[in-house]
Amino acid sequence: MLKALKKTLIAATVVTLGTFSAHAAPLEIKVAYENNPGEPLDIVMNYWADLIDEKSEGEIQFKLYPSSQLGSKKDITEQAFMGVPVITISDVGFLADYEPDLGILFGPYLSENPQALFQVYESDWFKEKEEALKEKGIHVVMKNYLYGTRQILSKKPIETLADMKGQKIRVPNNVMQIRAIESMGATATPMPLGEVYTALTQGIIDGVENPLPVLYGGRFHEEAKYLSMVDYLVNTSIFIGGEAFFSTLSEEQLDLVHSTAREAGLYSQELAAKDDAAIIAKMEAEGVTVIRPDVSTFREAAMTTYDQFPEWSEGLYEEIQAALK
């Protein structure tokens, strides 16, 4: 009798757990970014969302928030620190506030080869930085996103390095890009991407730097008609969330997020490799003049940027250059 009762209770428990599992709400994670619908980053995020939905069988779902719907990059990062289930694109230029040495991976003309840069992200050096970030509340979700090569779109032509002088160029609010643009003679003007079009219209800035898909997707060429192909930064990006949230996930959930993130990053690299020529053609058709200056003078001026970070570990530049080769 007792044995039969135990069997009944076990069976009831299994049914109850099975019913709970079947009806449990999916884990919803917000993915926030400044880019607009239809831009490569948005396409990759939709790809990632579909991928994780499929591989988790609907148990993990991404809700996408493009066009700065949840605020600036700083706003989203602060939300992540507070435990909000949110992921956002970041760059090591921003994370240098937490781990100064990381800033070097966002240095001007550091490398023309994105695959060499991605190898550094897989190195023991970066893994140490990743652990240090985790202790400070930042969880690296994806580290192989290729954002593109950053160019300058401006109201006045930039044909030589001297033409940079006096130009107010919008940059993201991180010290590495601010100093890089200033090293080349311009006045760096930090602001969120969502404010750029209005700032161009009102004359607050003279130009903006970003990869071509972002420049075109933001319609900035409607206000700035000169595209200078200075190739000053191969922009590798990472996606981050808050450790406060990610520490609550099961090992299986964490593995799914990380593995699908890697696949999405590889997809971003495919897209980045084929879009630029088509975008240049579209810009030219819409009245943009494309300028291809002598990049060597820009590179030489930008090298002084690397002398402006006494907080870096000794020999850091040489260490990273050796790893890139």
C-alpha cells in the first residue's frame, strides 16, 4: 500500500513538473542597439534572434530594440549593471573605462586585418581581461562581430590631413576615438548616434565617422556630401550584458547564448565583406563625392595617439603588434 502510494506521488510530481515546463514562459532577453532597421547590424540581430529561438526550441527569445529605443549605449550598459536582461553592442574603446589595456584594440590603424584582431580576442591575454570585466559586472556575450572600417563623411572635403583642421567630427563617447580624431587634427565631438542627423542639420558638427553601412543607414549623406575613405579603424565589436543577469542562467542556457552569438558574429563578417562597394555606388548616385586621400599621412599623425595612455601596461603596443603578426 505504502509502495503504491509512493509511486502515485512520484507520478503526480513528474506530471506537475512536466506541465510547468511545458507552460513556463520563455526567457526573454532584450537586445538594444543604435543602428536602424535594415542596416547590417539589424540584419545580424534578426539572424541571431531566429537562431537562438530555433536552437533553444523557443525557450530563449530575443526582443530587438533598434534605433536607440532603449536609450544610448551608456543607458543600456547601466541597465545591464542593474540586472536587466539586456544585451547591447559595445566596443573595447568603451570598456577601457573598466580595463584600460583593452582600449588599444580600438586604436587607429592598429591593423588592416580583422581576422588577426579576432585572434587577439581568443588569446589568453583577452581571456584574462574578460574575467576581470566579469568581476566588475560585465559579461562578454559575443566577441567576433565585424562592424566595418570607419570612414569620414563631412560637409567639407577632406582630401589631405590639413583639411581635418577645424572640422568638428562626431565620434562615440570613448576616449580612444576622441584622441584618435584629435591626433589627426579635427575637433572630436562626442554624441549618441541618434543625435547625429539633427546635429548635421543644425551645423553643430561638420561630419561624422563610421562604417559605410551606418553612414548610409542614418541618411547622413543627405546633409554631408563628401566621403573621405581614410580607413582609420577596423572596427571589431563585442556584445555585452550584465553579470548580475547572466550569472542566473543555467549552464545550458549560457552555452546556447554564447554558441549562437559566435554564429551570428561569423555572419556579420560575411555581410561586412560584401556591402561597401554597393553603398559607395548608392551614395555617388545621391550626390556624394568620394575622396580617396593618401592614407599614409593620416596614419602617421594618428600614431601619436598611442603615446597618450600612461595607464596602459608597459610594452602593451609592442605586445599586441606581436600578437597581430
